[in-house]
Amino acid sequence: MTKADLTGARRPSLLHRFLTLPFWSALRREPLGFAGVIVLALLVLVALSAPLLAPYDPNRQVLDSSLLSPSSSHWAGTDEFGRDIFSRLVWGARLTLRTVFSVSAIVGPIGLIIGVVAGYFGGRVDAVLMRLTDIVLSFPSLVLALAFAAAIGPGLNTAIVAISLTSWPPIARLARAEALVVRNSDYVSAARMYDASNLRLLTLYIAPMCIPSVVVRLTLNMATITLTAASLGFLGLGAQPPAPEWGAMISAGRKYMIDYWWVAVMPGLAILLTSLAFNVVGDTLRDILDPRHERG
């Protein structure tokens, strides 16, 4: 077998599958998935354009305008301090996306590396790494995140670290399962015949084949990250006032839920829409990028 044959035996990379026309054609055949992509794209656009889209300063208090119902002046009403809720939702999108993408950027590589190393080497390496993973998985993720956040101290960065410490085990287990299959494939065996080092096999032959599944799992995890970040904010362990964090907004508005429903409902709808969009997009990416879920 020549090196050209070895190269040709490799499956298309995730980037190739993502950029090719069939990917976008398949995405357009998934109405819910396409709608989810549009929602997330709009959310990113809103977060980037917050200074232009927000009609008011999100932290400006106008006590004479407190608890106003939704109107043409205040599209989502005002809170107990007279702050415009719509402006706070727009700026809060930045905090939410920062948390989601920061956590994903941390747990993705960590989970991938741990899982690929465990699956490729097996034996004691696999046993040690997977027992560590099982220990973290044995605790409810929200409870563990709360413990870390309470120990380190409240704040947005604390929330990111706390969620990251509890979100990598599912990624690691998935990457390990993929690596166990890929390490016995023909093209990996052929690479060994050419005396490829373990590092080369891991980085060029095994890890790239695990990335599609990891990306799908990360996208699905983004919904959980959104909810966990909102939970920490609700309990006062996330971004601190007066930051317009959606969970903290619900916490402040729950006291006025009966008479002034919009104070808590509006940020709740934002969290619901964002989490739903991440879930739908994750399911669609699984169907498109994972060959085992491809449709005829």
C-alpha cells in the first residue's frame, strides 16, 4: 500500500463535510434545524449589535417608570428599578453566549483529549482516566457546579469555570467510544506500517474522526450550559448585579410574578428559545454529520 492509498483511505474531515454543498442542502431539508440555525444566528447578531439595538442603557434606573407593562416605549416592559427589560435582554445575550461558547471551548478539547487517549492506549491509562470521569459523572452536574461556584466565589468567570469542571465527562466518554472503533480501522493499521508515532496517529488519524460526534454533543450540551448558567445566576452565583444576566433577572422578577408577569416571563422566554434552538440544531447536526444517522 502506498502513501497515496493511505491518504485516500481516510474519510472526509468534518470541515470538508461542513463546507460542502450537500451539507447545506441537507440542512435546508430539515425545517426545524434550519429554523434553529436562523434563531442562533439572530441571537449572535443581536449580541454583537447590542449597543446599536438596545434602545436604553440596560443599567439606567428610572424609578418613576418602574414596573411598566410592555408598550411601544418599552417593548418588554420595565423592572422594579425602571430599567428597560428589552435592553437588558439584548445585553444579556452577550453574557449568555460568552458563557456558552467559553465553556464549549474549554470542555471540547479537554474531553476530546482525555477520551481519545483513553480509547487509543487502553489498559491502565484507560482505567485511570475513565475512573476519574466516572467520579465526576457520579455527582449531579448542577450540584457540583453550585459547590464549585460557592467555593470560588460568585461571578461570571466563576460560573464558566464551575460549569466547565462538570461538563467534560460526557465528551470524554463519547470520544473514547469513537476512538475504540477508529483505532482498529484499516487506515490506522496502514499508518502503523509506516512507523507513524502514537502522537501522529492520535492527532492526524484518530482525533479528526472523533470530532463530528464531539461537535454534535457540544451543540446539544449548549442547551444544558445555558440552563445551568441561568440557574447559577438565579441563585446569585453567576454574573453579579447590575449585570443583565437572564437567570438573575428571573430571580429578581419572581417577587412580582403575579401582578407584573413580564418582569420574570420575558427573560424566561429568552432562555427557553435559546435552549430550544441549541437542542434542535444539535439534533440536526447529528443527523447530517454522523454517518450512522444519515438518511437515504
